[in-house]
Amino acid sequence: MPEPVDKDRYESSLARLQEIFADINDTATEVSKWRCPYKNVEDRCTASFGCRNQDRDVPEGELAACTGSDKLDYRAAWEA
């Protein structure tokens, strides 16, 4: 039979996870103000839609290169 759950330990663990995810969320929100969220670590575009910063001159099957600058506000560059 499984051991009973330690309610205090469980609630402490949840509180710690909330702190961790809140920090991750805060960082992602701040970074999104200057870096396109679709740009991966290799400067490739992972968006499934067009963007004026995509260089589509890449080999078949590869992601488009992101030619944008991280010093710009990217939110206006996305095409719906």
C-alpha cells in the first residue's frame, strides 16, 4: 500500500515550483520585448508563418534563417 502524502511537504513543493515558474515567466516576458520568441538558439526561425526577417534561401527542409536584429521590437514584423 502506498505511503500517505505529507501534506505540508506537498504544499511546500508546490509553492517552490510556483516560484520557479514565476521567475521563468518573468524572464520570458522581459526577453520577448527585444528578442523574437520564434528565433531559436541557432538563429533559425521556428514560426509557422511569414515574417519579413526570414531568409528563406536555405536548403530544403531547414528552418529559415532569422536576419533580424535583437535590438528591434519584433512584434510589428509578424505577418498574419
